[in-house]
Amino acid sequence: MSTSPAWNRLTIDGRTLQGAELMAFAGALKEQDDTAEWSAPLSQLIMELAGHRRPLLMHTSGTTGAPKPIRIGRRDLKASARLTARTFDLKPGDRALLCLPCDFVAGKLMVVRAMVLGLDLHLVDPRGSVLNNLRTMDRFRFAAMVPLQLHRALQENRSRVEERFDTILLGGGPASDTLIDELQQLRTKVYQGYGSTETVTHVAMRRLNGPSRQTAFHAIGDVHFGRDPRGCLVVYTPHLSTEQHVTNDLVELLDDQHFNWLGRFDNVILSGGKKIFPEQLEARTAGLIPYPHYFTGVHDDVLGQAVMLVLETELPQNEVLPEVLDKLMTILHPHELPRRVQALRRIQRTSGGKIIRG
């Protein structure tokens, strides 16, 4: 593969850093003790990208097991960045926001896009409020966030979100029904992406608001889809070195370019002959139950599996249970209602903040 000066150049807040100056900037980031938790991985990433031409080391999210190391070649990094540019019509000099940690693929690819496409990047601490962490009054052409970041920003200052962001791409987990409702009159364009470390971020998306709002995911570029015997999505990525990816995502395949996501094969609950998808329940309950929570299946002698609700709360279970069950009865079908409830002080999470289901 031919070398490219893109890997040795990065524009930060209108200032283009190259060569030794870029490496010095990365070194200074690492020395910021007060923000080392987020800046150290960013510093290491910039040094890796600018310092050599080897594949970039990434890790899977660890949602269904220990994070696994994967090496992504430079050709695939460029192909992914250029696919994003075509999808969102990104041009050199466009302002972009990095507000995701650089431990996993979503944050790493924002830096890759800035280098490959010549974007003008603004860096903020991914912890806390996105709006409060901004140190510029610029309007951002493109930003990637997790749903919780956008939800908090809308709660803090909805009009400021509209003023500061043209397009926001959500990833890292499904958007709840509550969040999607919040987006409907928002002038900022919001998309939900579908992808993974293996597919080098998003390979499909759906518009969540506006007149062109979509319920199904649609392929981007030349990506297309199939389904394996389990009913799980198979992703074909002709723009990448590995052209086929078998996932654990159960889907309703509409055609080779469109699908409805149902949930993870690993998580499906078979209760009384019915398939129940915990992620779909959680999309409906996220704005209703005032505690972090998830649904899972447990053995049941009659049903095979029963639905169990796990709550994260410091309060005694008997105090929160009546309120929670009353709310669930308003939105869940009788066969979806939990037959067991467990309250924990802390729910286990991955290093990226995703819930680990017990």
C-alpha cells in the first residue's frame, strides 16, 4: 500500500499540525494529568497513526465476552473514512467534534476521519456534559455520540444543540423510544448507525427524525446483507479486506439492503413458545423506569424461560418494586412482564460502559 501524508497531518481547531509538531502535540496530551483518563488513549492513537504504517490495534466492545484484539489495516481505515465522507457529504475543512473515548473503534475512527478527510477536529473530554465541555462557539458539521450524551444535551439546552450541530451520528447502543420522540422536532439531523469493530464502524444507518425518518436500517455504499440459518445478519463489505461478517444480531431482512434489528441472538428469551427480545423491551422502558436496568431470561419449569428485570438502585427492592411494576403494566404485553425482579447496587458494565447481562 502506498504511503500517504494524511497519517502525518491533523487539523485541531483550525491549526494543521504535521510531523514533529503533531507528535509533540500528542506528547503534550499524554502529560495532562487532570484529563489523562481520556487524553492518554487519544495521545497513543495519534502517535500510532502518525508514527508508523502498521495496522491499528482495536478491541471489540466486550458486550458478550472479554474484549478481543483486532488489527485493522490502513487500507480499511481509509475506505471506512471515505465511505463516511460520501454518506454525509463531508468535505476538507468541515468542523467535526470528538466527544467519544478513543479506547474503542468509534472514537478512533473520528480521528482517522479527520486525518484522511482533512476535517477540522475539536477535542473534548467525553465525560460529563458535551455542551459544557465545548470550548468553541463554532457550528459542527458532524459529530458522533452515544445516545446518553445526546439525551443529556437535549435536557440541558435543546436550542443550543440545534445551533451547534448540523448532523449527529449515534452509536454504541440502540436509541430508546423516549429519545427518538425527543428528536422529532429537532432541526439537527440525527442518524443511528449500525456497525462493529470488525466492520470498521457503521455500514448501515437510519434517520431518526425529520420528514425522512426511517424505521429500518439501510446499507451505505456498496454494502449489502444476508441472513444465516439462525436468522442473524450477515454483512458483505466489498470496500474492506474482509468482505463477509457473520454477526449475532437477529434481524428481519427486508431485502439485501434493508433490515429491522430485533436484538442479540445471545440475549433472546424463549418464554412459553414466544421469542422476547430484551433490547426491544428496554427501548420502551428506558424513559419510564428511573433506574438503570435490563431484561434477561431465567429458567422456568412451566415456560422454559421467564423474563427477569434487573434494576440498579441503592434502595431496597420492596420500595421500588410497586412503582416499577405499575409503570411496566402500562407499556408491556402480559407475556413480556417480568416474573422475577432483582435489585442490585451495581450492574456490571464493560470498560466502554455497556451493561453486561447476568
